[in-house]
Amino acid sequence: DPDGDFAAIAQLALLLRPGGYLFLAVPVAATDDIPYHYHRLYGPRRLPRLISHHFRLVARVWDGDTVLGASLDGIYHTPPGVADWQHQPVLVLQKKDA
């Protein structure tokens, strides 16, 4: 299912109370791609769609750096020497109030 990830994130949202936190790490790349039915690369179109309906971005962590706030700016740049599928920053998400 090419949209199975959206169904899964909706199920996770059901498990959290409003204001609850979810720590999510997915492969992030400069472009969206589904190279295999079981693998996705989240780019500037798919990642916001994945999280914006049920959650708000509180912070993100990559390689020991923490960025606070609700911005995905700069997240799609894969660091040198790291393959797209390896670039998986941790997103700190908070469930929106009902």
C-alpha cells in the first residue's frame, strides 16, 4: 500500500492523548520517493503530509544537534558521506488537541 505509512501514523495518533509525544525517525531526502513497496524516502512533499494532520513538530535531533521549533528547514539536506536511507533525524512530535 503506497499510503500505508499515512494509515500507520493515524493509528499511532489514536494511541496518544492530546498533547502526547511521539518520537519518529524516518529516512529524509531532498526528493520524495518510494523505491520499493516497503521503503519510503520522505522529502518536502511527503514528510509534511505525514505529520501535519495529527501532530505538530516540536523539535528534531540529528547527529547530536537539537533544533527546536516547528520548522523542517534544512532537514532535507543529506550530510556528506551519508546515504539518503541513512539520514533519519528524530522528529519530536506532539499530538494536536482534538
